[in-house]
Amino acid sequence: MSNILIVDDEESICWGLSRLLSGEGHTVRVASSAEEALENVPQAKPDLVVLDVRLPGMDGLSAMGKFRDLAGPVPIVVITAFGSLNTAVAALREGAFDYLPKPFDLDQAAAVIHRALATPEAGGTSASDAPATPSPDDELFGASPAMQDVFKRIALVAPSDTAVIISGESGTGKELVARAIHRHSLRCGAPLVPVNLAALSPTLVESELFGHVRGAFTGATSARQGLLELANGATVFFDEAGDIPLSVQVKLLRVLEQHEVTPVGDTRPRRTSFRVVAATNRDLRKECAEGRFRQDLFFRLAVFEITLPPLRERREEIPQLAERFLRRWAPVDQPPPHLMDETVAELCRRDWPGNVRELRNAVEHGALMARGRAIAPEHLPPPTFLDQPLPADPAAVLETAVNMWAQCQLTSARQHDDLYQRFLNATEGGLFDAVLSATGGNRAQAAALLGIHRATLRKKLSGEADAE
């Protein structure tokens, strides 16, 4: 069995991992700081280190090199409750075996630890020699498990030249992911060359991509280099890759396989070297099955896939995203506008078919309408509804709505001790109105349908009336 060192100042994490790993026969030691752990390494060298990023004193990322100086190429599994793209990139650049955002499932952590122990010299070298780069203002944000997985995948693929395809609905931030991959790659000194094929003229798309020689077609009065030749040494970002015409797909496949472009009207290929990152809001596998996209090109583009979740599947991040947009929108010398709790609840309630882009626009619209005052729900633009039927099960709809309401309340409200009462206040009125409408205002029948005493119903209705 192995010697495992857990370095974390959170007792529950140490206890859970220690009990799990000790039960498997491993020897487990625990330290609450990097300094404490480093003092004991020479006496008992670990076979694996589980290391938190945020620690009192020296942080985990700074300690990784020191652990290797003392213990050799020991695999290190990094864990953190404050995951960001930069943290994931830094951890893997320093040679972390894997990166686990908290809260994590113990079985998930155990699987990672087992893989690390089974991998010879798993932590011997850093993942990349790519230079560290500062975070721009438009840095990706997300605390949800889905976004943490996106950060990890960006960090894993960025240092390579592997082709990447980014899928997700419109407005989820696919171009931000492409820029992050390029920013953390070995090609970061060259530009990211965006190519939106849907915006190019169908008759000139080949000339735009591959270039042309003089006289190749009517109007070609001079030779011109194509975008793919100009992108030599850089990263090409194919936005909306699902819109690539079939006539171009076969030629693009040849370029990607042979690293050569042949301008329109020429017979001599020209060497070019670029990395490909593509994005699509379509299901390209379905497009391939229906003959609208070449399967061989799909496999060439989708060597590594990153899927961005829609905003409605990570509603818990909406309050933080809204605050970030407000801070970015506000003038430098002024505090950002304030979002009322009711406004935050309304933001969390909406489905956001336009995703993060639509949320940003709505927050900016609210700030303009509020004119320096607190942003109320009426300052927001009307919601955009998804063109999708609601789930057939009303109970599932209700459960989703209640869960969404609770997440927004827990995120935005300062006091949580009256959460249940606030829930009743928010929902009882609608229930009573529906039942009274069904009984024609007969309170006795309404109370019977509700399963409560008539006096209780009268008291609740009176209380609502008093409150109003």
C-alpha cells in the first residue's frame, strides 16, 4: 500500500479522505498547512500528495515545486474550493496530476488517486513551458461543477497543438473559450485568427480561406493570400463550424491533413502551420448522420471536445455574473448600481435562451433604466421565452421552480433564517387564488380541497389582506 499526504486546512475534507484511503489500506498523514507538510516530507516521503490551493501561509501552487524538491517526482492532486481558469492552468502547468474542484464526491477523488498511484512518475514534469499570461477583463467565470470541468479541459488542452471543438448554445461564451485556449498555448505570441464562414460570401469563401492568384476569376486583378496562409504560426478559430459549405469541407480537410493550402487558380501548394479551434451551436454528429457535414472532417476537428453548459443549467452563478457585469459597466469613479433582491430572483427565474450574452444585455439595460438607483425588476427588459414545450409532469416543473427560487434566495439574501416563511409567502397566494377560483370563491370547499380547517384558511387570507 502507499503513503499518502493530505494537505488541507478543512477538517471535513481531511477526515473524509483519510477514512476512505485508510480503509483501503493506505498510510495517510494529514497537515493543515504547506509548511507543516514540508517539514515532515524528508522523514516520510509520500507516494502521493493531495494538496489544497488556499492554505494558511504558503499557497498550494507555490508549494508544489518544493514538494518535488524534497520527495522527487511525486504525483500531486490539486483540490480547491476557489477554482478558476487561471488556477486550473497554473496547477497543470506546475505538473499536477489532476485538478479537483470542491465540493467533490469521495468516489470521484478516490478514482483520481488510484489513477495517480498507478501511473509511473506521474508528477515528474510540468505540463507546459507556455508562459504565464495575465487574466483579461473578459476572463471566463463559473463556480458550478460544469464550468469547473470546462476550466480543467482548457488547461489540459491549451499547451498542445491538438484540434479542439467547442460546442454550446449561442451566447454561452464559445469564443471566450477559444481565446483562453490560445492565450495559454505555445502560440500565444501569434494572433488568434477568427474566421466566421457564415459571414463570408458563398462565392468567395474558397478565395478568402485559401487565397487566389491573379486572373483566377473575374475581378481577381491581383494575387491575394488566404486567411489560412496568413495564419501560419497562429491559431485559427472557425466560428460556427457547422456552416462550412460541403464544397469547402473536402478542401479544408486536405489542408488540415497535409498542412498545405493551394490558392484558387494555382497548382502549387504552399506550406502553412496553424492550430485549429472550432466552435458550433449545432449537433455535428447529427449533421454527419444526415449528410450535411463530412464525418472525416468532424473527426479531424473534434480531437478534443469542450461543451459549454447553457446558463439555465447553472443558475446558481447568475447573481455573481450579474454583479460582474454591473462592475464592468459602471464608470471607474462610481460604485456599480445595486441589484434589489427581487431583481436577482427575477434574473434567476428566467431561462435565458441567449445565455450569458443575454444576461449581460439585460443587466446593462436595467442599469440604464434605473439611472443610478437600485435596479428593480421593472427596469429589466421583457424575458425571452424558449421555444420549447414545458415538461409534461407539472410536479417536475414545480420542483425545478422551487429549487431555482431557493438557490437565488440563498445566493442573494443576507439573512436566511426566515427562508421557509418567505417561501410560503411567495407560494401560498397563488395556491389559494387557484383553489378559490375553482370553487367559485367558496371558502369551505376551498379549505376542504386544501386539507386545512376553514378557520385556518380565513386566517391566512386575512393575514395576506392585512399585509397588503
